[in-house]
Amino acid sequence: MNPWQLYDELINGIPENPRVKSCTSGHVWTTVTTDEGGIGMAMTIPVSSMPRTYSGSIAGSSLKRIAQLSTSWNYVEAAIGVAAIGAYYNHPSRVRFCGVEHPGSSNGQGDAFDLYLEDVMGKKVAVVGHFPGLEKRFGPVCDMTILERDPQWGDLPDSACEFVLDEQDFIFVTGSTLVNKTLPRLLALSRRATVILVGPSTVMSAVLFDYGVYGLSGLILEEAADKCARLIREGQSKVLFEAGVMVDRIRSSP
């Protein structure tokens, strides 16, 4: 399968008329806001070994044009593109059309690791990305493997995905893999497992269900765009998460 097909479908689903209102590229997070009130968020990956592909002004540009930056090999630029995709699909008016609400969801409280805790008990579970507190929550109840590009003690390097993902029952994948281009391959390796895409970079689009994703757990920002931009500039990541609600959707059919 062409690994760009996933990106093409997400980008092509964005109409021509929305415009970018603002863009904030911070040390950890990048946000893009639109003239229709959407706010998208993606992890900033500080890799700029390739030149940027877009030299114009981002503010005022077509949202669809900026979403195309998600295919850039300059990861700082790619984060802007993924945030632009999220600014369209993660708009509160569209999220409700993305699959169905997970039956265990409770008014935006908790996260995917709380929501799926009972499901993973006694199972083989891989988590792509080292999320805080995983060892305490999942460690005691399942056979957990963490894969991480910058591994901590006990983590496998992310290249181990080729060897371990085919053996898992559940796989949780950070949404930032859409930025670094590893998501298409990870999904291809995970066809035997129940796959949940998690984190603020998660794009809440039913397109992902067609590629084997079962659940989408993302952050829908509800606060004013200028407040979100200020929190990013000030490095207040925890407070930034409090500016939105966690949303968990699953595909409506097996």
C-alpha cells in the first residue's frame, strides 16, 4: 500500500474554503487555528535536517494548503501540517460524526489508558510512545511493552516494532507518529491487534478506521485560540490540556 495514501485522504477531506487564522509553533506543541473556530494541535518534533517546503505566510493561507505540510520531511513544518489537519477534523461540530462514542467515556474525564484498563487485563499490550505513569497503571495488569524513539530504562527502541507488534493484543500509538511518518507502517504491522491512537496529536477522522484503527482518543481544545497560544509560549503544557476535553470514539463496526 502507498504510505502516502493515508495523508492524501485526510488532506483531500478538507474543503478549500477554511483559512488559517493563526499558527503557534512552540518547543513542545504546535497549534493551528481557523477562521471557523477550529483548533488543531500536534507535537513539535525538533528535527529540521531538511529545508522547509513552504515560505509564504501561514496565517491567511488555505487550511488545506497548510495541511499538505504534513508530508514534509522537515518535522517542525510537518507538525504545522498535522495541526492544520486536526484544526479541521477536531472541530467540535465534526467530532460527533467520527465513529461512535466509546461506551465507557465520561464527560471528557480520564484518558485512553483509564478507559481501556479493564480491556487490557491479562493481555499483551504495546504502547508506542512513553506516556507518563504507564508503568503504574498498565504495568500491574498486563504484559506491557513500551516502544520509544528516545527510550527510557525498560523501553524498547521504536525499531523493535518490526519484531513485537505482530504479537500484541492491544496497541496504543501516539498521534505524533503522523508527524514523523511512522504511522502507516505501524498500522500495517498491527493488523492482528486492537489499535488505539492516543494523545493531543490524534486526528479525529473516520478515515483512520479504514486503516485498521479501532479507537481514537484525542484532545478537543475549547478555550480561545489566543489563550492556547499563550500557554504554549509559556510552556504550560498541563494547563493547556485543561483547556480542552478528552474525546474517545470507536469505529461503529468491526
